[in-house]
Amino acid sequence: MKEQADNLERDFEGLLSAYREACPVPEATPEFMPGLWARIESGQGWTKQVWKWANGFMAAAAAASLFLVMLQMVPRHGSDFYGATYLETLADQDDDQALGEVARVTVPAEEGPEQGSQQR
């Protein structure tokens, strides 16, 4: 068991030494951090534009939604074309004769006792 742990230790050390040879340690200069941030920001340029457009569309959608809600809350004083009955429409026209012709009720004449017995 001890030999296996020693073999793993040697393999790990060999791997680390190969890594150190392949990747040299960069020297820290005063331009290191500004250069690093410039590279990061250049890669994020298009994402910032997407976020700006998305925020603009979101604000426009919210404004349009509020506008449509306000339009629904405003009372309408439209015609009663779809909601009024035929008699209500005739009554609104101030033409009593037309309303009288439509709503005419005929009352049958009263029958006397003689007329009622003859019809049976």
C-alpha cells in the first residue's frame, strides 16, 4: 500500500513539473490587470448590447401594458347599437308614433251575456 502511494506521489510530481515547463509563469507588470480587464470587456461587448436592447424592450412592453390597462379603465360613451333592444332604440328616436305602432296592444271588445251564449 505504501508503494502505491509513493508511485502516485511520483506521478503527480512528474505531472506538475511537466505543467511548469509547458506554461511559464507570467511576470506581473503594471499593465497586467488593465490588460486582463480589457480582454474580459472586449469579450463581453455583444452581451452588453443584448442586455441594453432587452431592457429597452422590457420597458416598452411595461409602458404598453400600462397604456392598455388605462384604456380599459376609461369609460366609453358609445352608441347602444349592440346593447339596446329594438323598443329602446325606437324610444330614443323621440318618434312616439313608431313606438306606438310597434307596441300596440289590441283589447278585445267586451262580450255581453247574449253574445257569449250564442257562440257556444
